[in-house]
Amino acid sequence: MKRGLVVVALAAAVLTVPAASASRSHSLKLAIVPLPKSAIGAAVQSFPIAHVSGAVSNAEAAAHTSGATKKTFKKLGRVTGYVLEYGNAFTGAAGVTDVHTGIDEYRTAGGARRALAFWQKEDAKRSALDNPAFSVTSVPVTTPAPATHTSHFAYLTSYSASNIAPVSGVDEQIADGRYVLDVIVTAGDAATAEALASKLAAKLDARFRLARKGHLHARPVKLPKLKAGPPPGGPDLSALALRKSDLVGKVTVVKNYSVDPAAISDYSVFMLPAGPFDALDQEIEWFPVANEASFYADFENAATLLQQGTTPLDLSALGSGAQGSVTEGSSFSGGQVFFSSGKLAEFIFMGSGSSVSSADVTSVAQAAANRIDAAGLGS
């Protein structure tokens, strides 16, 4: 949930642990620990494997935080991680929509304990995203410890807004020795998410213990490959790209289809310089369902409004769910614009070493809105 320039930091969740032996007598294969469909059960049998599945580097872990970096996790002693995810969390459908299970390895049990505390604070921070247009609550929930000699926590986060169906997710983390186990269940209602998360947390810890002893005879689940390109059956997103003529001043443009694991298709436009800005990043994305496009636009707008010195802009006259803001800092300033219309979402970030004009940001938003309307995708 992190897009564009390093102008905006977003939010997320995970972890805990007790002092256990740091012995490495058995080489644990992380890729076989997360739960396959057969271990999860009927709730995910029809779900595809999410493209976020696979090895998770420190840089990728940092991208799911409210401001950490690769160095943050290196300091904690994180070695690597692995995730399996089935489904699509923010479709807005009833029942379970997504199940994520994962494992992170740390150099020491102490590092895992510190990581747990870090991730627990990340979950608690989500409530700060709450605003009149995007309701967010994140509260701790009590769940039984999956096994002895482990530490754990669980948080229930619920989202609602006028343009999305309600979504709830339970994030339960278990620390066991040098490892942190992670279960996130997302559903259309809190009770469903909470009930399944608790069961899967116990299953994941039991599977981990077998693997640690060398008694889990399994192969890693085969992962899908995501190719960059236009959305199958959808529009050519390049038609929505901003052009040099949309900005006043010197502009250098790099644009191409890229891969974003959360979207079906992503067309990226990067400008350096970008007229009145030092740089501009436009991410044009196509999602499986409209609810998901609206959710991500709302989420990222809420995250930018948390930044100190941020003033919201009224872009409602542009249509297509336009939202935006300007952030003024002492050494760096930015402008942010978000659109959501049907399955389309756009994320535009502008940055400058000097101040950013709200008029310049609004002008970029107008140019993007015009291209959305010209393509017949406006709302």
C-alpha cells in the first residue's frame, strides 16, 4: 500500500516473541511454512493466489509500514520472510475475502521480540486514518495463545465509507523463538474474520513447529507470475497518462506498464523535472472490482492527511472521486491527488524542494480528470 514518490508514507501491521533457543541445527525452509489451501479449508478453495505471495525482503516489509525503512528492519535483525496469500481483501464481498499467512526470520529471539512490539504499534496506528469521509477503527482483540512458550497479539481493523462496502480484517501475530508468524483474515464482517484468524493462527504455529523439527514434508506452493501490460478486457491505461503539455516548464517523462501486486494493471508515469515540481509520479491502476479501487484511493488519501503541514483540497468538482491535498515542509513539500471511478484508480504525487502551490496541484488534477473523461471512464 505504498505508491509513488517518497512523498507519502502509508500504514499497516504485524508481530511478538519469547526467549527461545537461537540454535540453527535445522535449516528451516520458510517457503513451506505458510498455510496452503488444503490447510486453510473451504473458505479459500475458489480463491486465486495473490501476487504479493513469495519472499519478502526488508525493503518490501518496510513498504507496508507508516514510515519504516529497510534500515529499520536490518537494525531489528530481520533476515527475510515469506508469505502466501489467497483472495482479494477489499472486494467488499460478504464472508471471507482474503487469507494471508506468513513467517519472518530474525537473527535472535530478542530481535523478534522488538519486531513484535514495532508491528503491534503499527496496527494501533491505523485508527489515526479515521476521518469524516473514511471511517477506520483498529482495536486489540483477545485470542487464546496458539501454543506455550509463544507471545502473540491480535488487532481488528474495520473500514467503511459512503463509496465502499464495509471491510474488516484481523491481524494475529505469534512470536516463537527467532521467528514471527503472521495471519491476516479479511472479511465482510468482523465476527467472520476474527473466528477464522484464531483457528488459522493455531494451525500456522503447529505447522511451523513441525517444520522447525524437520518433520514437515511439503513443497512450496507454485506462485503465479504477474506480467506488465494493459488489463485483460480493459482499457489501455496509457491513454490516461499525463503529458509534457499538461505542465508548464521543463519536463522529462519516463512512462511504461509496470507491475503492482495489488492491481491487475499499472501504468506508471515519472517526470523529473516536472514543470513547477522537482518530480511527479502518476500511477494509473486497474482493479478487479470497483470497491477495491475506491478503497485504495480512500486509504491513501487518509494516509496523506496524517502528514504534518497537510491541507486538503476540494477537488469534488472534477468528478471521478477526486481527492487531494498539499503538504508544506521545511525542506520538502508535496501535492497528492487521488481518483477512483469504477475499476480505475489513480495516484498522483508531486514533490519539490521548495513550496508547492495548490493551484499547480489543482491544475495537474484537472488535466488528469480531463483524460479520464475523454476515455469515457469518468464518473
